[in-house]
Amino acid sequence: MNEVKNKKLVIIVISVLILIASVTTFLLTKKEYEEMTYNEFVNYVEQSSVGEVTIIDDNTLYVKLKDNDKTVYKVPNPLKDGFKEYLLLQDIKVGAGSSSGLEKTFQTVGVGLLLIGVLWYIRKGSGNNKQVIVDANKNKINNNNVVNFSNVAGNEEAKDLVGDIIDFIKTPEKYSSMGARMPRGVLLYGPPGTGKTLMAKAVAGEADVPYYAVSGSDFIQMYVGVGASRIRQLFKKAKKSEKAVIFIDEIDAIGKTRAGKASASNDERDQTLNALLTEMSGFNDNEGIVVIAATNRIDTLDPALLRPGRFDRQIEIGLPDYNARRAIISLHAKNKPIHDTVDIDSIAKDTVYFSGAMLENLMNEAAIITANSNEKAIRKQHIDKAFYTVIAGAEKKDRSNITDKDRQITAYHEAGHALMTKLLLPDNIISKVTIIPSTRGAGGFSMSIPKDKMYQSKKEIISNIKVLLAGRVAEEIIFGEDGVTTGASNDIEKASNLIKDYIVKYGMDDKFGLFNFESANVNDTAIIDQCREEIKKAYISAKDTLEKNKEYLSRIASMLIEKETIDNNDIDEICA
């Protein structure tokens, strides 16, 4: 803090010096001039009254008259060719001048001081950031805000895998007696919002050691070498604590696979990565410092980071299963007034593919909705409303611009999705189909909840693609080829990604077979053509299915127009 104050003081002093130099220059060079127009000047010249003219910096004329050489008149310079020769022919003494030497000296000094101040500030500014990283993250785990495993619901396997690291930090002699060394680094990877940062905090909390947290993007700077310097600074601070947890979030910002071509940004990233690898290699075998990193894209990381001796232990923090979701929901319901009729098991079943962060957001939104309703306890309807707010956004209240034709198009579009889901994915529960637009721009949506499972079959992927295309298919069946709308743009994007993975990543296409084009970095037009062909086949098949069930399609759409929102029971009743 004192260092920051000193830096501010120096900046103030430099500014004051520049101000003093400018004021002094003004006072020392100040002269009394009287303004004279150019026409007046010409009249005096023609009357032979001008005795001396001094041209200053090509912009101004300083004029003395013959009968009064003490007064200096300031006249605009006409900048005409032959003007000086014209004055000389009139027997006028002509001289050239400039700002005084003293004025120039002060200007030079002032500009010099200003440049020095700016450069000093930029240099110290990067140093300031280094300090901020360390200062902001050198907070030790304290008793008032402890994060430990009791705050981490689910992820039981991950807890077990980091358990021995916590024990190693606490009792290193137990492991050193067996000739074991502590893993240098732990890499937590998985989708966003699954609790990687929370897990790192819990490790520090359980081990009761200081916790230093930074983001990989903090080390990427415009100037080469700054990131590497910050890495060294961070590790130096951590080593002073003897035992500590260093957490680097978004490590892919500095740890991406290094390309062959060099550039300024690559040089900076390479130097930063090399500094990190060097620091990790410099640990003693029994030093109580562990580096935990997190990423959403482990496939992009440099192999040098993943080899033994660096991030020895790689732990997946995946999306929670049913039991984990139940535990997470129960954890976030602890400090909230939940009504007795709320079924935690039912919520856990309905939130397949929700991350831990989404579940926390769900319960928080439910609490906000309850408070806005002036009710005393969170009920099922509040959680249901929060569920769809998290998924699709809040319902749009102003619908004055939506025509009956728009509602009809949306109804058939969503009916297509819902009916295709019921026909091709009967195990899915259609929790909600609505034509009420959301604040995120959706005209409506169809929400189906799949069962928890580890794998997707080839048939299921194709069925999901058909479900995505069914909205556009329904529009074409009812309104004709020229009547289809832009409402299917997001569906087409998702279907395109699915069919690409089907061919490129999963090797399920008969033509290309068991070859992962993604890992080979192949971008073949033949693959694009095959993706188009498979999408076309899925579209034709989906159209055939809906045409055979057109009566159900119309009945679902009619119910949507009437009720705006329907669920699984309504669709079962129609399709019975």
C-alpha cells in the first residue's frame, strides 16, 4: 500500500514540475504586443511608416514603426510568395526569428519530463499488476470463510483423487518414508460450471494452507516477458509460505499447443509457459506446494504440460449425475425456506445435463421469484418458473407485436419438435412445450428431459438430429416450401454440429468409417458433402414421419394456440 502511495506521489511531483516549467516559460517570455490587421499593416507600408519586420516561425509578423520603435505590433503572416522581397524593396528591415532560447529550453525540459513520467508510469503499471495478482490472492484460508469438502456436493471421485494430495501437504513425512513424491500439479478439466474452482479452494481449505488464485489470461500481456516475470513473482510468493495451493484458472490461455510459426503473441505465450514449466520443475520432491490448474479444453493443451513431473494428475470434473444433482440441490436449499411439498428427487430427475453452477442458479432464481411474489416459502411453481428462466430466459411480457400468423407458425414449429420427440425418443419426458416468447429471443421452445446415461447410440444421435429438424419440417408440411421461416436457424446449427461429430469424431458414418478426422486436422470438402447428404436423409425421414402423423401434429398445434403451454401429459393424451 505504501509503495502504491509513493508511486502516486512521484507522479504528482512530475506533474507539478511540468506545470512550473510551463508557467515560468510563459512569464519569462511574455511581452506586450498590440494587434494589427494585415490591411492596416499594408497601409503603413505604403506610407513608408514601417521600420522593421520580424517573421516568427512563418506564422506571425512582429512589426515596429519608424516613429515608435518601442511598441511591437503583431500581424498575421500572409505567407505569399515574394512577400519578403516586396518588404525589402520598400526599404524595410526584415529579420527572421523564433521562440526564445529560454522558451525552447523550458519546452524541451517540459516535454522530456512528461515523456519520462509516462514511460515510468507504464513500466511501473505492469509492476503494479504483478503486485495486484499477488496481493489480491495472498489471502490465506481463514476461519471466517473456509471452503472445504462440506461445501462441495457431488464429485465424490474427484474428492477421493485429491484426498491424498491434501494428506501429503499435511503429513509429507508419511509419504517420503515410502520414497514417494507429491504430484507437482493437478489438472481439473471438464465443462464450464462443474466446480473446478470450488474444488481447488476446498483442497486449500482442507489442507489449511494459503490459496493463490490467478487466471491464465492475467499472464498474457502486450510486452514480451511480462507474463513470465509474473509467473516467477507468483511462485516466489508461494514458496515463502512453504505450503500453499496455487490455482491457475483457464490455463489454456498460456498452455495451448505451441505452433511452428513465431509471432509476438506466441513469443509471449511461449515464454510464459516455459517459465511455468521451469518453476514446476524447480520444486523439491517434498515441498508442500501444489499447483492446481483448470481448463474446459484439455485437448488444446501443450503435451509438455501433461507429461509426468508437471501436471501428473488429471481429474475430470464432469456434469453431475442424479445422485450428485440431488446432493447439490440439497446443499443450496439448506439456507432457503423450502416448502414441504417440494420434492428434491423430482428436481434432480428433471435437471439432466445441468452443471453445478446451473443448479445453484436454479435455486437462487427460485428464491428471487418467491421473494418477488411476497411468499414465505419456495414452492414447486417457483422452481418450475426458475427452471425455464435458467434454460430459455424469462417469459416476454409485451407480446403486442406478435400476430396470429406468428403464433400459428410457432405452434406448428414447436409441435413438430414435441411430436418427433414422442415418436423417436419415447424415454424422454417432454416437460414443457410453449409458444410464449422468451427474453432471450426464442419465439417458443420444446423442452424434453432425457434419462441419465453414459453413452449415446448411433440411432439416438440420428433421432436427435431428426427432432432438431422437425420444427422446419412441420413448417414446410403446413405452409409449403416457400412458407418456411428463420425460426429454425438455431436448430439447423445444432443439427449440423451433431452430424459433423457423427462423421468426424465418432466414426459412425458408413462412407468414412472408423477414422477421427478431427485429430488428424483434416478439412475435406468430401466430409462437408457427406454432412449435407446425411442431413438431407434425416430431413426426408423426419418429413415422412410427420406426414404420417399429421393429425397428431395439428392437434398438438391447436392445443398450443389455445393454451400457449402444454406438457408431457397433454401430448400423451393426444397421442393415446
